[in-house]
Amino acid sequence: MAEASLLDRSRIVAGPGFNRWLIPPAALAIHLAIGQAYAFSVFKNPLMSLLSHDVDHPAPDDWTAGQVGWIFSIAIVLLGLSAAVFGTWLERVGPRKAMLASALCFAGGFFIGSYGVHIHSLPLLYFGYGVVGGIGLGIGYISPVSTLIKWFPDRPGVATGMAIMGFGGGAMIASPLSLTLMNQFKNASDNGVAATFIALGVIYLLFMQLGVWTIRVPAEGWRPAGYVPAANHNEMITTGNVLASQAIKTPQFWLLWVVLCMNVTAGIGILETASPMIQEIFSDKVLGAGRGITAAAAGGFVGLLSLFNLLGRFFWSSASDKIGRKRIYLIYFGLGIVLYALLPTLGRNASLALFVVACCLILSMYGGGFSTMPAFLSDLFGKKEVGAIHGRVLTAWSTAGVLGPLLVNYLHENAKAKQLEGAAAFQNVFYTMAGLLVVGFIADLLIRAVNDKYFVHETVTRAQAEAAPAH
């Protein structure tokens, strides 16, 4: 079929003279859209007051904060699972078909979720935004990565940083857009969430087509002019390839899984509870009457963290091209351990400015951990199936997305039960996050070059490689 052939990988192979710098904008079109997930909190209060229209005085059948919170958690879990399941399919069919599938699922999640909001069905909302939308998140997240690394073998950190920066920046667009749409659609009997979901579905479906129809893959054997592989300079960077099915049999894969899981779980220690945390630590009791952090100021703090999350994704991953992937993660973990250990003291001493600076640095490295990972995987396992391998590693994000909030909330609630206040109520949270970073630091130290026995030679078929036993 002619229409179907437009999606085939063979139709998007770039011709001679193609400008590879057209690929990052195509990737950004996808990541800026699916980055909306980080702005989902703007719907939390409206979803909790669909019937009462007053979050402070909910109706008996209104959804609770816990019930609404699971929508985001389900989406993140499905992000990791779908990235793992569809990673090999993506490598086979190419990024155009995968990007289109992502757009249809992501937009479809909004459409199904809208109907769930309209009839006040929480299971339908879980299925729509959480499951269907989450699958769109996962496929969309990995769809440009392998293509970018193939186009930028000389600067993989810069390339993936540009794209994954979009995921962090998507919330900065989605948050005000969603609030504007809800204000536009709301009336006396409807707070506008259902209509906003439909509008966002349409907007993102159309916007993501920019990536779908402009993405290209390089021709077999293409290399940038003057590019010399760096394998001779760094034993951690390979010129060979490991299939995704073999990569998961290596210790390097699981060490990187731990590295990502620990980095994300620790970052959530700040991100998940940023607004109430800074209000509690720097309250009127600490700073003096009338000088405590207000809800509006806490919102500014959250915005600042989002900005550093975004900037860190580009800065740190770009720096990794010069410093090396293993060293940059040692910086993330080593500096992060120090900063987390200092936060309780900064809180007790009412050092607000230093506390904010420390949190911003932590969030920049949280973002950097995401954008550096694809390049690290490419270094170790090669470029052939890096998208599929990346998808499997992202199950660490699914784990951290559930583990992080549960751990932080448990530790904080336990401290509150002991009547602890201010910085003391978060002390165990910060020290536990520092402990997780110690685990990540050790895992990163243990990473070595992948054993040659895992690499696929051109004379070995995929079936033969996948049938090989684990070592």
C-alpha cells in the first residue's frame, strides 16, 4: 500500500548532503509533547473536585489525592515497560512508524481520559492517560534516541541532550497551556478538565507530526566528515555492537540499571515534594513571622527546579562527551551525596539561598542522568540496537517512579508521627537519598568495557545470537 510505504524505514533513509542538524528539531517535537507528563500535577486539584468544584470541601464521591496520584504513577510505569517491550520493534521498523504510534497513543490517552473525566470513571482515566498514554510516552521517549546517536557518533551526548532536554522542558509549556485551557472551558457546572484533555490531545497529535514526517535515518555506513571513532582513545567506547537480547545478559547492563534507578529515585526526593518541603523547612517559625515561604514562592521554587532539570539535561550530557560517561556519573553521585548530606544543616541554619542552590544542582544532575544514559549505552553496546537497550534500561525509571514517592512519603510521615518539624522532618529523607547515591556511585565504579563474547559479528545471524546461552 502506498500510504503504508510512507512509514517504512526504507523511505526515510537520507540522501547525500542531508543536513543532520535537522534531526534534533524532529526529536524535540516528540519530546516537548510527551514532556507534558511532568506537568500533570496542574490537573490534580481539578480532578479532585470534579463534583464539588471545591477541593477544600470535596463531595463524598470526589476522588482523593491518592487516587489521582496513581494516574501519573501508572503512566511512568507504562513508560518504562513499553520502552522495554517495543524497543526492538522500533529498531526494526524505524523511527517514523514508532513516532506515529507514539503520537496516536499519547493523544488517544487524552481522548479516552477525557471521556473518563466526563462520566467520572477513575478506571477509564487510569486506562486512558495512564496505560494508553503511558505507552505513547515510552515509545515516544526512545524513538529519536537511536537515530540521534547514529547521526551524531562524534557528539552523542550533545545530540541526546538536545532531545531529552525537551522532555524536561515540555512541562514548562504544558503547565501554563493547560491552565489557560481549563480557564477557557470552565463554567458553573464544569471545571473544564474534560474539554482541556481533548484540546491537548488534538494539539499534541498535530505537533508531533512535525517529528513524524521530518525524521530521517542515515544511510548504512554513513559517517560525519572527518569522524574518527574514539575506541583507540577510550576502551569503554566500542566500535562493535551487542544485540538487546544479549545486552541484558551482561553485568554492565544491570550496573547501568542500578545507576539510573538510584539517580532517579534520589532526584525524586526533591522533585516529588518540592513545594510542601520548602514551605515546611522555611516556615514563619524558622525565618520569623511573616517571612516564611508562601505557596506562591514555593511555586517559583518548583519552576526553578524544572528549569535546572531542563538545563542539566543538555549541560551535563554535553560535558560527558569531553569528560567521559563514567566520570560524569561519578560527579552526579559524588556531588549529590555531599549536597544531600548538607541539606538538613542548611535547613536548620535557615540558609535559604544555599538550600535553593543545592536543590537546583541536585535537579540538574537528576536531568543529566537521563540524557547521559543513551550515550553511555552506545559507548558500551554500540549503536545498532541502542534504542532497544535504552528501552529496557528505562524499566529502572518505572521502578524509581513508584519507589521514590513511596519512600519519601513514608519517611516524612514517620518523622511527623514523631512530632518532628521543619528540617528535622525531612532529615531522614535527605540522608536516605544520599545513601541511594552511594549505591549508584559504587555501581558506576564497577562498570568496565563489555566482554568481546557478547558482540555480534556480521557473519552471525540474529537468530544465532539470540539463541546463544547466557554467560
